[in-house]
Amino acid sequence: MISVFGSKVGQEELDEIRTSIEAQWMGIGPKTRAFEEQIAQRLGVPGFALLDSGSNSLYMAVKLLNLAPGTEVILPALTWISCAHAVVLAGCVPVFCDVDLGTQNVTAETIAPHLTRQTGAIMVVHYAGKPVRMQPILDFGVPVIEDAAHAVDSKLGGKACGAMGAVGAFSFDAVKNLAMGEGGGVTAQDPELITRARTLRYCGIGKSGFEASANKDRWWEYNIVDFFPKFLPNDINASIGLAQLRKLDKLQAYRKQTWELYQREFANLGWLARPCDPEPDEQHSYFTYFVRVLNGKRNAFAKYLYDRGIYTTFRYHPLHLNPIYKSNAILPMSAQLNEEGLNLPLHPNLSTADMDKIVTTVKAYSKVA
Ligand SMILES: Cc1ncc(COP(=O)(O)O)c(C=O)c1O
């Protein structure tokens, strides 16, 4: 079965992990610091706090904004569960908005109807790595959290996604463009928020050791500055991240090439709508390739591919249709995507033979559709 998502790891990652094992150091340490410095440099941000997952990075991002309980946070219904969970767990209220059909991104127009006096933040998701058009959203004057889980290599007008809002959250889980098994992190416009994230991630411990000890003779003490879970990264995952960072350009080139192949090959299929390509001022990360099946046969098409060894999925089942978040919100484009959307395999582990098979099998569906 051809996987829909994947990553490519090998000798470089093994070599980097080996040095940590040989140093008998697995916890947070020099590899974590090196990764934080290198990713901050690549993103062009004042700093980066590595955390243990993208999901926890979203919770951290909401907490960093210090929103009062009950504050509304606007976010797309069509996103990963953790976006809404982060809002709820931080004591705030998720308010779902719609997305654009061609990009699956929020826009100023889909957000505007949901702005109220209770709105304390907007969370945007750069879906598949196509940048959300940020300026009209920033112009609302409400703090913006960027979920850049798909967008580690995405830019808008030369600025990295994740570096334009108040806080940017990233994911480095096993299938992301930069994969480290599990991992994530946050950056922020205000460097103090990055320092705060480093404090919070270790159970909210502020000063510890000699710094916390008033007389310098009780170095086992610590100050606890907030109630916070443990979101600590570690040097094993950071080692994988360092190796992935060195080959990120190569991995990205492979993703781009696959995306462009699909865009060319699927150009004239009347029953299939392709995703929007990047605009001239955008850099896309090509995290996933998504289509709309227009003839009401999305489920049948997915089964047809599955029966031929090609796994697909739909990201994401809109949250306002899920019982736990069920609301009366009317979000027609999210509802339409829920019926038509499908993600096809795109990742650096696809072989040329896999790509040929996907292209041929998809095109052959024209005879069935
Ligand atoms: C848009 C989005 N945000 C956040 C996450 C959460 O990241 P993680 O899997 O590292 O917890 C994901 C994971 O797939 C995601 O797709």
C-alpha cells in the first residue's frame, strides 16, 4: 500500500543520534539548543522554543497570549483537533469559521462574520503549507496565532509562516516536512514570550538551582512561576531534527517536483479540481496534495484507489460536525469539502514507480467517473 504521508530518514539521522547516545545524554541538552538556534536562523525569528509536540505547541501558543477565561478564539473548523483542544484547555471558547474552497485556508472574509467584542485571538492554519494571506487578518487588530504545522518552509512576501502573527506554532511529528518522530515548538514576535515558553515547558519552573537558592547553599530548590504540564523536548528527537534540517532543501525540492507532476498530469480531468498553486509572493511547503472530486463520487474514488494499493485520506473532518464540538455554525465550504475533499500521497518516500502508479490510476478513473 502506498502511504499518503511519510518522511525520509536514514544514515544522517542515525549518525546524529549516535553522538548523543555515546555522550550518554538523551534529555534536553546541546542538541536541543543547536536545533533551536538553527531553526530560528532559518525562519528569521528572534528565537525558538522546542517542545514535545505540535499539539502542545498550540496550547502553549494560546497560553502565551494570557487570554481571560471565556475569551473567544476564532479558528477554522477544517483543521486538526489540537487547534480547538488548545483553546478549550486554556479556558477559552473556540468559534469556528469557514475556509476557501481552493486553498482550504481561512481568509479575512471567512473570519469577519465571527468577530465580536469577546474575540481575543484568531488562529490561522497555513493549510498544506500555502500561506494564509495574513495582512488583512492582522489588520483586524486582534492577536493572531499561526499554526505553521504544515508550513516549516513556507513564506509570504519573504517572511516565514509562523513569524507574522503574535505567536507561531510548529509540528515536527513523524510525517511533517521536517520530521523528528514527535516534536514541535513556538516562536513569537516578542522575545520575552519565547523565554516564557522555555520556562513554562518544564512544569512552569522559573529559577532553579543556585539561581533559586537565596543563600546559594540550597541548590535543589526552585521557583514555580505557573501551573503548567511538562512539554520538554529531548536530544534524541532534536538530533533527528538537526539531520532533517540539513537536508530540508533537498526534501522540499522532491515534494515540489511531485506536486508539479500531479498539477500537470491532473490538469484536464473535468471531475477533479486541483489545489491552487502558490502566488508569485508565496513560497509553498507542499505538505500534502489535496483535490476535490466533483461528481459526488469522492468516497467511491477513494475506495477505487485503496483497492489498487493507493492509500488516501481527507484532512480534516470539520470540527463543527464532530459531536464533541458540534455547533449550529453554517460553514458551507467546510461542509462541501467534507463531501468532496481527498488528500493523495505526497511525501519524500514516494518512489518514481509510486508516482507513475498514482498518476496512471487516477487518470484511468476518468473511464469510470
Ligand atoms: C494543522 C495541524 N496543527 C497541529 C498539528 C499537531 O501536531 P502534532 O502531531 O505534532 O501534535 C497537526 C498534526 O497533524 C496539524 O496537522
